[in-house]
Amino acid sequence: MNIETYSAKETYDAGFAMGQEAKSGQIFCLEGDLGVGKTVFTQGFAKGLGIDEPISSPTFTIVQEYHEGRIPLYHFDVYRIGDVSEMDEIGYEEYLFSDGVCLVEWGNLIREILPEETVYITIKKNLEKGFDYRQIEVIGQYAVS
């Protein structure tokens, strides 16, 4: 599934729509260059889950937990992970195999520990189509349901 957005609001709305449809136990891997809109997408996703508190990228804490929505959200940013074994230190399995929803930014860095049913979301810019244009590609079980 491919989604095209032409503003930060549309990128937020795409995340919102996916958050509304997210189910307990799902894992989403969010990929894209710095500044492409991963945090904006995540903010919309969280709102779609019913989370009203501010969402920011957990770059220095690796994972942020949000429990106020209809399903807990575990928001990872693994950009600073040097080695996959560092994920053991934070007890990643307790999050990935829980009743919450996991959204993992930079998940390509830990792909070998992500379950096969992970949904991969890649956000890309294309300046030829406009400064705020984003192509959002969704690959995985979400895309076919």
C-alpha cells in the first residue's frame, strides 16, 4: 500500500488512520531519513490510539510507554543502538510480545529480532513533487487487511 501526502497534517492524518486500525500485539517498523516526518506520523498514530499526551522521539531513552489510549503504545527509537544485543538490556521481548502496540523508529537496525509479521512503514521525500510531499509505503499484514 502506498500513501502520498502533501503536508505535515496529511502525514499526521495517515498516522492517525493507522493508529485507529492498530490491533493489540501489532508491531510497526517506521523507517526513513532524518527529518522525513517519522515523529509527525507517530504523533498521529498515537492520537489514533486515543493518546492525548505529547509524543516526542525517545532517542535518548530508547523506549517511551504510553498507557492512556485504547491500547498501550511502546514507542522505540533505536537510532543510537550500536548492536542488537543492547535491546536485551531494555527487555525488548516484554514489549514486542505484549498486548500493546509497538512502533519502532529505525527498526531496520534491529530487523533480525523483529517478528516476521512486523508491518514496515517507509517514509520518503521527493522534492520534485514539493517540499512537504511524502510517500508512505506500507508493507506487511496491515497492507492487505
